[in-house]
Amino acid sequence: MNRLELRRPDDWHLHLRDGDMLPAVVPASARCFGRAIVMPNLKPPVRTVADARAYRERILAARPEGSDFEPLMTLYLTETTTTDDIRAAAECDFVHAVKYYPAGATTNSDSGVRNLECVHPVIEAMEKYGLPLLMHGEVTDGEIDVFDREAVFIERHLEKLRTRFPGLKLVLEHATTADAIDYVRSAPEPIAATITVHHLMYNRNALFDGGLRPHHYCLPLIKREHHRQALVEAATSGNPRFFLGTDSAPHPKHAKESDCGCAGIYSAPAAIELYAAVFEAAGALERLEEFASLHGPDFYGLPRNEDRIVLERSPWAVPTGIPAGNHQIVPLAAGEQLAWRVKSGS
Ligand code: NCD
Ligand code: ZN
Ligand code: ZN
């Protein structure tokens, strides 16, 4: 097979940043994704509908000429978020979810939640209005091994939340473990998980492949091979609870290649092509469209995109660096040859 036509995919977990970074990264997502759920972890975070409206305008202004790329905005859940904030979000037509970060879990998460019980009234309002809660599902307890933080989060918090708010739409973002997959597969509805391409491609050896690999460092960390296999199995299974979310998270090269490097992998420049490679290696290329283009909008209650993109077997090399203001960003698979490429203008 040398050509694959898909309904236009969407990215259900994306970091676009702000300032100089924004115009440098928007085109990579806009070249093939129709819409993206845009993460609110700016500094300061996107807390209110007014913040989201202003950020959305900046994103729209950073789109390439002629692009219809649509940012789907999210609010950052803090311990001061009110039920009025939630009502306003539910009533406006451009905020589609609220994001939960445990304080201290990941990049720009200091304003996150320390105690989930503090935000129960707000979560109750989300349940009432049908506004999905997107979760960075890791505990931050220093006693817990960093590779176990997702599994412990599910055990300690997710199950409780589901029981307390059975109607709440939940997305476990960037699922990385077989535990997460098993949980999402068997929990009562409505729950889903996004799966990144890097967690499908690599196991944790990729962090130390011949030396320390800062460009493979993200949170939650890439896990053991059996977890990777469970993720591939879920993504290619046709189960509508699993869909594409790149978690493309650009940081300047110097901030990654540092004695205390930032977490985040910039996958947007080759994201759909890398997913295609994973699906092809699993013998499931015909399942890519469901995962990339159908399950996400169905879960969010949005229409599927009507137009299509074409992937061609046409070898190309991922750029080694992308300029952003005075900096460079190193993309995932930098300098590597890929088999598939999105036909430009498709
Ligand atoms: C993300 C970022 O850089 O904003 N980093 C990451 O490693 N995934 C934050 C996040 O999604 O947790
Ligand atoms: Zn996260
Ligand atoms: Zn993220």
C-alpha cells in the first residue's frame, strides 16, 4: 500500500505555548489536524473563559494563511476555580474541557490541585454541564517511584472520582501503562484515554539509548515494553475509548539539553506520519482513521471532520531543528527517515 486516505484527524492533547513559540509551532499541527484540544498550562495558566478567549485569538492569528485549524480551548483547574467559571465555560462555544494537573506533577503545574476534594463542587458542576475533565493522571508523592505514579494515581484517585461522579466525562490523558488501558477499557462509561505517538514507539530503554536522551524525556515517563505493547494493542483495537492525543510539548533545545531538563516531547512536525508507522508495524494501518479521526469527536460530542488528508509513501527526513524566535526546538525523530508523508495541501 502506497497511499492512505483518511478523514481529517484531530489532536486531542496539544501544547501550543505562547509568545515567540506560538507562531513557530502552530503550522506543524495545522498542516494535517483539523482541530486540537489546546492545553492551558501557560504561565500564568488559562483559568477563565476570558483567558481562553484571548489565547484562542492569539492562536488563530498564528495560523498559516488559509488554514481552518480550530483550537478547542480548555481551562486550567485550580483550587480557586468556581462553579460560575464552569457554567461560563459550558455556556461558551469555544471551551471544551477542563484540565486537572496535580500540583507539581509536570511542566507549569504549580497552580494545579493539591487536594482533589477541594474541587469536588467544581467537578460536580462539570458533571452537571457535561464538560469533560481531562486528567494528568500521576501522583506527586515523592515516596512513589516515578515509573509507578500513573498506576498509583488510578488506584488512589481515579476510582474514587468515578464512584463519586459517575456521569462525569473523563479523559485519562497520555496513558502510558497497561494498568491505565485495563482501567479505561473496563470502567463504566463515560471514560476515554488519549495515547501519544512516543509512548507507542518507545519503551523506557529509549531514555538511555547509548547515553542520556533528553528528547525522549516526557511526563508521564515512557514505560517498560509490556506497557508499550498494551498501548499499541489498545490504539489499534478499534475500541472507541482510545484516541489520538500527541501531547506535543515543545521546549527550547537549551531547556531540554540541560542539567535539569524540561519534560516534554515535540512531536507535531511528524506526528501523523509516526502514528502511521506504528499502525503499519502492528499490521493495522486500516485502523488509523478510527483512532485518529473518529473516536475523539464522538467522545467529545463534536462532528467528525468532513474533509480528508492523504498520506503517501514518500520517504523524507524529519528536520533536526525548528527555529522559534531566538531558539531551536528539536522534534521527535529529528533527522530520521520516515516512510509516510502527508501530501501537502491535502
Ligand atoms: C507537558 C508540557 O511540557 O507542557 N510535558 C510533558 O512532558 N508531557 C506537560 C504535560 O502534558 O504533562
Ligand atoms: Zn500531562
Ligand atoms: Zn500534555
